[in-house]
Amino acid sequence: MNKSELIDAVSDKSGLTKADADRAFKAFVEVISEAMAKGDQVALVGFGTFLVRERQARSGRNPRTGETISIASAKIPSFKAGKALKDAVN
């Protein structure tokens, strides 16, 4: 399912117009992105938790030259599925 299919499905389920569903989806993504940029978690009970994880600095290897390089630490977005979502999938 891509973004436009998701917006169509939300529109059908909720009775919103497609334009309203699109605005709601964009606002949802923006709010989660802003919260994660501040380092906060967004927990949706039964669905899952959006959070930021720290990736430690490490050494890697350039596949073309075989040269060892250092890879800096980074913050990465992550999603941890909730029990209800896991049960629905299985």
C-alpha cells in the first residue's frame, strides 16, 4: 500500500474527504517527526511506539577499495510494534 492508497482507505473508513484525510495524514507524520526530532517517543497503545535509537560509532570497510573507514555515531528512527498489531499480523 502506498501513500495515496492509504489516504483513500482512511477516507473510506472515516467518511472524511480525500483532501481532509490527506491533511490529517500529513499532520500525523509532521507531529511524529517533530516529537522524534526532540528525542521524544510517540506511543500509540495497541499499535506501537515510534522512537529514536542511538547507533554507536564503528569501523567499516569501503567495499570498492577494502580500506577501513570510521563510521560516526548516529540517531536513527525506529518503530516497535505493539502486541495488538503483532497479533493482527499473525
